[in-house]
Amino acid sequence: MPPKSAQIGGILTVCGLLATIPHQYGAGQGFAILAAMLLVGALALFSMTAPLSRLAFVAVGVVLILWAAATRADWQDATLTALTRGGFIIALFTALSALRSAAIGSQAILDCGRFLARQPPGRRYLALTVGGHLFGLILLYGSISLLGSLAAESTAREGNEELRRHRLRRMLVAVQRGFASTLCWSPMGLSIAVAMTVVPGASWPNAVAFCLVSSALMIGIGWLLDTVFKPHLSAPPPPRAVETDNWLLRLRPLLMLLGIVVGGVFGLHLATGVAVTGAVMTVVPLIAMAWILALPPLPGGRIATLGARIGQFATREMAGYRGEVILLFMAGFIGSLGSWLLVPIMQAHGPDLSAVPPLLILAALVWVIPLTGQIGMNPILAVSLLVPLLPTSAALGIHPTAMVLAITGGWAISGNTSPFTASVLLVGKLGGVEARHAGMRWNGLYALTTGTALTLWVLIAATLL
């Protein structure tokens, strides 16, 4: 059971989501400020039991506030903007966590995962990559925890240690790469939400078709590398029974859930004009509650069951995510306030980036985000801090979608390689290796290959748009 302070902080994060939703529909800046204050309160409570590695981000945020207060007369407005940016990120994270909480314990969803993990070698990688992608749309990096655990479960009975080690590695990277490819386009991912915030004029409906190409490139290249660079075993593996079940039938629960979520988000976006992220914040928690109501109730009835599950979600699950909440909030806050402080310094003393060829800036974005991930910069922090320092897409003479493509492509590569991201840490833990080993040794060649392909695609798209 989390500490009492963390439980209250979890309740405040849920309240912060409820306050953010009206602001997404134009209800006024007051709701955004209220949400930010609620989440600052949650942050303070979470910090009471947070590890030093997370408190370091809070300390950096405090230093930036003092710097802003000492050097700029309008520091209060900039600080408030940074707080609302961090609050927006946590509100989206909370909404998505609600659906993950409802889905990850479903027996039907677990059966879908086991079906994918049981596929024979000839199609296992592609099945787990596609599965990691589909599950990642709903569960975020919980897809790695779920499918990765099932992969470890399926290989644990393998008597040949060499075969077990290679099979587990290939299954884990397949799941991880499938999840990371969602970062290129998913409206439920933080990558798209942040990119749409920092790139003026960007629109998810305008960008999604191009972003899906990036995702397809990542999936296809991963499958090709796995096929070409198969491990050489000292003895041939024993034959396995071929799965003959109908794929659509076995994956129907997952596909139905995806259809409901995506259809609901699109429908609300088209009907009301609300931003896609606002539609996600609205639709996803409602689907999570509907799912709970559809399950067999506990004693007391369905409404009592729903109330109990919401209470458990706030006081246990969100409280358990306190480290992630601190990191995500502070990454958005530090990026926003830090870039605001650095822009005038760059204009006065830095290089004239407007003189750099626009295509070179786009290409650099694909690589800078994963490179900063190697030194501990969360992609939210890297994007929020660095992108505002660049000339706008209008000043560069390129379409905003091209900037979004470069940002999300680099973010996806970082999700495969940075030893400081949750996805790489999970894969390393499940595979019994250090995070840096899982990130660079297992995915180094993949990162170089996909980085090159995505760079070329970004440049092609920039010329087409």
C-alpha cells in the first residue's frame, strides 16, 4: 500500500484530469490553472517519498524559477505557462493509465497476448511486433510489461539455455520495437501530444498519414533485420506445432477495443472540433469505466464496484506511478521554462539557426533526440527544450508536418535505445541484462538503420508537402 501522502497525491492527479478536460473545450484558462495547481500539490506529496533521481528534476525546476524571477519581469506568466504544460502532460498520462488499468487485467486481453507469444519461429517476430504495436496503442509501455512477461513465461520451459536466451531476446525486442513504432503516430501517445504543442500550426489529422509511413518503416526494418541476422545455434531447434487458429478471431477482443477507442476519439473530434488530445482525455476514461461496468460486479452492485475501482486507481495505481508523474511533469515544465529563458540568449549570442538549411535542421532532429536520450534527457524534456530554440516551420519555409515527422521519428528511436526510458528499462529487466545493453547492444544496428530510413523519409516528405 502506498504511503498516505502518495494516496492523496493520486487523488489530486485524477482531479487534475477532471479540471483539464473543460479547458480542452474552451472553458477558459482558469481550468488549466486549477489543474496545474492540483498537480503541483500532487507533485509536492509525491516528492515526500520519491527517490533522489526524481527529486533532482524538481530541484532543477526550482532553480529555473529562481533564475526567471531574478532576470525577467514577466517570469510569473512564463512559470504559469510551464506549469500548465506539465499539467497537460500528466492529465493525458492519467487518462491513458485509466484504460491501461482496466485492460491489463482482462482475461480476454491476456489470451490475445498468449496467442501472439506462442507463434512459431517463422512468424513470431512479426506477430509480436504487430502485437506490441496494437497493445501499445492501448497500454503504452504496459504492453512491454504484459507481452514481455508472456514471452519470458513461454521461454522459461525451454531446456536448451542457448536457444532460450536467443529466443527471449528476439521476442523482447520485437515487442519493444512494436511499441516504439506507435510513438510515430498514435494520438494517445505523449510524443504526438508534445509535438503538436511545440510545433505551431501542426495538426494530427494532417500529419497522421505521413506518420503512419514512419511507423511502417520501423516495423518493416525490424522484421527484415531479424530475418537476415538470425542467430547461429550450435544445434537446430526442435520443431514446434504450428498455430492454426484464426487470427482475427483470437485477436478480436483487442481489435474491438481499439476500434471503440479510435472511433470514439475520431467521432468526438469531428463532432465538436476539440483537439485530438482533448478527445482522448474525454473518451478513454469513459471507455475504461464502461469496461468495469460490463465486468461481473463485486458485492454491492455495479456502481459500488465502479466507485471502488476508481478509488483503487487513484490511491494505489496513480500513487504507484509517482516517480513517473514527477518525471513527466518536470520534463514538460523544465522544457517549457528552460526554452523561454534560453531563446533570448540564443538570439543575442547563439548561432543564427535561420541561416542553416531547413532540411539539415530536420535531419538533425531525427538524431539529436535519441542522442540526448543517451545522456539522460527524457524525450519530453529534449523536445520541449530544444524545438522552441529553432526557427518556426514558417520561418524555415517547411510544412509543420515535416517537423512533426522528424520529432516523432527521433522520439521513437529514443524509445528503443535510451537506457533512461521506461521501455528500455523494462526490456532489460525482463531479459536479465543492463538497460544500456538492451538499448544499444540489442537495438544499436536497428537504431542506425531506422534512423537513416526515417531521415530520408522526413526529407522526402518535406519536399512533397
